[in-house]
Amino acid sequence: PTISRHDYQPYPYRLTQVTLDFDLDPGQTRVQAQLQFEQAATSLQPLVLNGQDLQLESLALNGRALTPEQYQLNDDTLVVHPDTGTFTLEITSLCQPDKNTSLMGLYVSGGKLFTQCEAEGFRRITWFPDRPDVMARYRVRIRANKQQYPLLLSNGNLLEQRDLADGRHEAIWEDPHPKPSYLFALVAGSFDCREQTIKTRSGRDALLQVYSDVGTYNKTEWALDCLTRSVKWDESRFNLELDLDRFMIVAAHDFNMGAMENKGLNVFNAAYVLADADTATDAAYRAIEAVIGHEYFHNWTGNRVTCRDWFQLSLKEGLTVFRDQEFSADMLAQGLDGAEAESARAVKRIDDVSTLRLAQFPEDAGPMAHPIRPESYQEIGNFYTATVYEKGAEVIRMQHTLLGEAGFQAGLAEYFRRHDGAAVTCDDFVSAMESVYAKQNPGKSFDIFRRWYSQAGTPRVQVSLSYAAEDQTCTVTLRQHNPPVGIEKLSTPPQAKPPLHIPFALGLLGQDGQALPITHEGKAADTIVLDLCHEEQSWTFTQIPEQPIPSLLRRFSAPVIVEFDRSNADLALLTRHDSDPFARWEAAQTLASHQLLALVQAFARNTAPEVDPHFIGTWRSLLNDTSLTAAYKARVLSLPSQRELLEKTTPMDPLGVVQASRYLRVELGKALVEPWLATYHANTDGDTPYQPDPASSGRRTLKNLALNYLMAAQHPQAEQLALAQYYDARNMTDRMGGLSALVHYSTSTECGRALDHFYEQWQQDALVIDKWFTLQAVAPTTSVEKIRALMVHPAFSMRNPNRARALIFQFCLNNLQGIHTPEGYAFWADQVLALDQTNPEIAARLARAFDNWARFGQPQRDALHQALEHIRQQPKLSPNVSEIISKALNI
Ligand code: ARG
Ligand code: ZN
């Protein structure tokens, strides 16, 4: 069934108090719920509660047991007919955590019990109005065997803990903040705990705790440090203070997503908690910081103000992703200022934009295209998407650009003033922001801007520029297109889509690469922001002394595709001189894409591949540029990923992309051997102890990039360097860098030996073994047969989402030459179906791997179609997979 945004109806009752009694047992847990309701509608309505995989034991209304004739019970709802406006419902039900492989609701992981309730998991715990606009106070009593479950946690404050008979004990928790059911959490088991008491800004004490597997205490120092910095940063940058006496993070090894912001009791995928120098890479350290920040920031943007319904998901996710991106950028720029700080922040921006282009642009062009506020869905679990999260964050970032930092903060303060404690809509958020915008810009509104919330697809912005030497004026014309996407393409005539409000940041460079200041709205600046609100607009700038070279969409000021034909010579100039570090990176990447696409064509036509010597020259000058930081240099000198390149070929040509990427890497390696070697050695930090700080991790990234180019070029020393780096490494970044270079480029038996050595050494550490599976999944020599062999390895398990992602998802998404074969597609379909038996949410994610099937050339297109049909024809598909496959096949 399809649910539509416009069908929203308020719930006819308020829930004033929830009391839950848990009798925990992995085989059968008994939950007694006492719910106090109060009529909210003008007349008495039936009370409809959600439930899933529950066994109802008893039901009582105002203390009187109800007989089956007095209520309606079916698979997913329980309907009761109250006869008074205020009443108490008591429900006793049973669930089976150890049979719950979906990892939604109450489940077992590593012998411990965890819950995951967002979006609709609470209904697997008890019958309940499981929707975010029903908020209530919770009091929770948990009883369990004390030896097996020494720790019993839930949201809020611990009121009481005591021993019971028969080796059991109980704990009582009370959460003072009203919350929707999706923020409920319960955890039980045995954990190590690292904690610290901090003073919040107003001088209150708050206890911060990180719980992890017994024996992993030494791996939670970074997580607690990240949490502390998150609390401080939200105070200093956003003026938001922690509203709890106790804030807990708990690590789980089986988890469908990254983490969950349950009030006061965040549950995390262990991959985003555990880190030490030996087992976590620099990238893992940064990812932990980002996710801990993200979940913490939800405490205000998500929990204090929550979503009215799930169509509003981007209200909390887009905003919170924007906040975690800013947090990470500020952490990178800590202690720096001016251009150095900007360059440090740009590294984060580059990584975020790369993610957006890799995951969101294709989504916005495919069968699952949806606005950041979707209009309809069949399964909400399918809408935790790059569009809602990452494009949602871009839409917030544009508001930040339009309002400025001070204006944005004023708008957010207004948002909290209006809506603290409520469940609201995206529109409510925009209105608060608009109130500030209208004050800053009398007569203007966000009427056009609001369309970002209802319009899917990536806008295209065509740029043209004309220069009149006689009067030294330059005219810039921007023209936007919003082509139909996804199902819009099916309607005839195609739906015309109105223009959006696009803040477009622009700079001009002279022929010598120097910035030409632009006078706009009475001020002269190196970067100006144009407000594109119509289909086409022009701006004329005066006192431009020479024909300028434009630097377009600086800082990536809007999630659009820029169309502007320009010469490689101009791109090379921007690559060397653009003062905007993002645009500079962009110019280098565009040059590389041009070169790669020319190679794809050459291979397709069977003509001799050629690499432009100017391209090599540009790369050489970047490599030798001593003004760039190592982290930035590593970004600029990395080639676009194969998947990103694939999206740019028409029809999509996976094998051509693989060939071209490899060829260019080899050529760049060979042509620049000396600077790569020099770079490698210059960025090797002798004996200094490992720190995950931005400067030293930037050097490791660059060193590992150099190693890859040297390996690609088959430089006579490269394999020795890689082996030495691997075996002598004193941190996981170096170790993985060495091993990955071997796995990708070595043809000797040393590679297999190193992989075996790695397994031997780290087999006890699940997160490290995930990396071992991933390396092999993406190795160019890995075939389906090899993956099937790895799937019967004793360490493989399909039940553990991290493991399935490490091997199966990585192979399907990031091993183009392995997956784009007839066996590859059949393998993919088999795995979607296998996963669907146990974990529909994860299965549906894998099902999306070939959303873009219709854009492939033959024979891939027909073969993918067949694989999709094969999935569709299976009798018992979950609603999750069924929605994905039917949408993919409709296009
Ligand atoms: N709210 C969580 C986050 O973004 C994501 C949880 C989604 N869970 C799920 N099972 N779909 O931080
Ligand atoms: Zn989130």
C-alpha cells in the first residue's frame, strides 16, 4: 500500500504517560504496557494501535479485561473502542528477540539485547500509536537475569536498581522529556564503560558514558573525546546546551545503519565507536567523529523538535547532517585561520560533495528519485536515502548561504522558540528561516526556495559569459533546467517543473590567474553569490579589465550540475590558481574526467589510447606545489572513482571505465615517478607515535596515494615499499595502505601471503576482518567464484550487516569488472533474495545496486533486466524489496 503525504491526519488521542515493564528473556520477552490516553479529537474515535510480530496475552481498559469481542486484532493493528475521553489501556504481549533477524524492535546481538525503533520498530515491542507526532513521558522497568544482563539501560535517569529472587534484578528508568516511540531505547547485557563528567555551559554536571564489549575499554577513548567535543561545539557554535544529566552511547555489532539518536541512550554500530591506532584507520577515526557528532546533534534537531510524520524526515536528517558536516569541518580547521582554515574546511567539503555526487545524483536521476520531502512511500525504511540526508543537508546549507552564519543562527533560534517540544514539518522550519530572510531582504520571501522540498531531480545550470572590452563589462547569464526524473518521465506530456531558487557563487580570474574583484549589490568581492530564481537571468559586472575566466559554483553553493563548455587550458589555469579551494579541486577533477572519458572512447573504438601531455603537466605542477597541504593534495591528485565515471558514460560502459581508469593511473604513475617517490618518502612519519590529527592523517593519505601510483607504474621499488609498509606498520592506516596497494596491483605470491598474515593477526577483531573481506571484494582479480568461496569462510556471516556490507555490497557496488558479468548479476539477485529472508531493510539496500540498469549498453541492460525480473517473480518478497524492484522495473 502506498502512503501519501497529503493523507496526514492528527492522532485523535494524546498519550499522557507510558509505563513499560520488561521481563527480558531472549527466547520470549514479556512486555506489560500501561498507556494513559486523553481525547484530542472533538468526538470519541476508535483507538488504533500498531503492532508487528507480537503475541497478545491480555488487554484491559480502565482496569477491566477486554474479551476478544471487544476489540479487533489483526496482523498489524489492534483497535479498541474507548467509552470515555480519558482512559488507561493495559496491554501484555510477548515478542521473541532471538528470532528477530530484522534488527528492528528488540533483538539479540552478541548475547546482549538492543532495540532499534526508528522508524517503525517500536510496534515490534508493544501495541502502540507508533508515529512520531504522538509524544509521551516514559517510565520503564526492566527485569532480567543479573549474571547474563548485569547492565539494564533505558532512556533518561536511573531511579532505582535492586536485586530480585532467582538471580534476577531490576532497574527503573524515567525519561523526563516527552518523546515519540521511535526514540525509545533499551539495552541489556555486559559491557565495559568509559565515562566522564563534564560541566555544561550553565554549570550543570552531565555524565557522559560509552559502553562497549567487555575487553574493549581501550578502544573507546576517541569516542568519548568526540562526544565531549560535540557537546562543547553545539554550545559554542549553535548555542545549544545538553538538556540531560546522563548521556549514553552503546556499541552493537549487529546494526542496520550507522547509529541511532534515542534520547539519552544512543545505540551505535560498533564500527562508529571502537578505535585504536592498531585497528582503526584515519578514515575510521573521522567517521566516528562525524557519526558521534551527528547523533549528539539530533538531541536538539530531531529530539527536542521532532517530525510530525515520516515525510518530514529531512527536517531532522538534512539539518543534522548539515550540522555534523560543519562540526567535522571546524574540527579540521581547529587552530588555523585565514586561507589555511579555508583549505582545511574545503577537504571536508570535497569529501561531502563527492559522496553527494556518487550516491545522490544517481538516485535523483533514477527510478527512486524523490524530493527531500517525499510525496509518497510504500516502506519508510526505503527512504533513509542520500536524497533525504545529503541533498537535505545541501538544502539547509543553501539557506545558510542565503542568510549568512548570523542570520542562520537567528533563524534556528526562532525555530526553537516556536517549536521546542513539538512534532513539526519542513515547512515550519523554512518559515522560521524565512522570518529572518524577509527582515534582511525586505519584500523577498522563500516562496521559490520552498520548491526544493517538493521537487526531485538535479537541476542543470547552463552558464554563458560575454565580455565587452570597449566598456570593460562582463555579462553572466545563468539558465536553469529541471528535467523530469523517475516516474515523472512516464507522464505525457512530461510535467513542466518550475525554476528553483539557486544561490550561485561565482568568482572571476584574470588570464594570469589573479582574482578580479566583482562589484555586486554595491560591494566588491572576490566571490559573489547570484540569486538565480527564474529560468534565465543575466548580470552585468563593470570595471572588469580583461576577458575573465569564471570560477563557477564556488564552495559548491547549490546541489546542481553546471553546464559550461570550456577549454582544458582554462581548466588547467583554474587548477593552478583558483583561490577557492573547492573550485580548484573541481577544475582538476573535470580535467581528469575529460581525460578519462577520452580514454573510454578510445578503448571503445579500438584506437590507440593517448594521454594529453598538458594533463600530465598540470598533475606535475600540483604534485610539486609546496603551498598545498597533504590532505588537500591527496584529494586533488586522486582520479574520480570508477563509479562516478561510469555515471558520465552514455550508454554506461563499465568495462571501458575500468580499462580507462587503470590506464591513466599507470600513465600518471610512470610519467611522474620521481615526484611520486619523493612524495612517498617526504610523507613518511618516522617514529612519531600515531595521532589521528588532520595534518598527519593527510600525510598518510598522500603517501598511500603515491604508493598506489608507483605500484600501478610497476616501479621496481614499489612492491618492496608496499610490503615493508605493510609488515612494519605501526598503525592501521599504513597497514591497510600497504596491503591495499598489494591487493590492487601486485601479481606476486607475496600478496596472498600478506592477506593470510593479516587474517591470522586480526581474526579476533570483527571490524578489522570486515576490512579484510572488503579488500578482497574490490580487488580487480576477484570473481563471483572467489566471493562464493569467501562466503563459506568460517568468518563470514550474512546475518551480520557489517559483514554482508563488507563483502557482498562492496563486490556488487565497487568491483565493476567482477559484477558486470552474467554470473555477477545472477549472484546479486540471489543475495538480495537470501537477505530478504532475514533482514528486509538490508536486502532492499542491496536491491538498489542497479537502479541505473536502463542506462547501460548491451548486453548488460538486458541481463540486468532479467535479474530484476527474477527477483520480482519470487513469491514472498518483503514490502521493502518489492517497492524497490517494482519502481526499478517501471522505468
Ligand atoms: N536516525 C538515524 C540517524 O540518522 C537513522 C536510523 C534509521 N534506522 C533505520 N532502521 N532505518 O542517525
Ligand atoms: Zn540522523
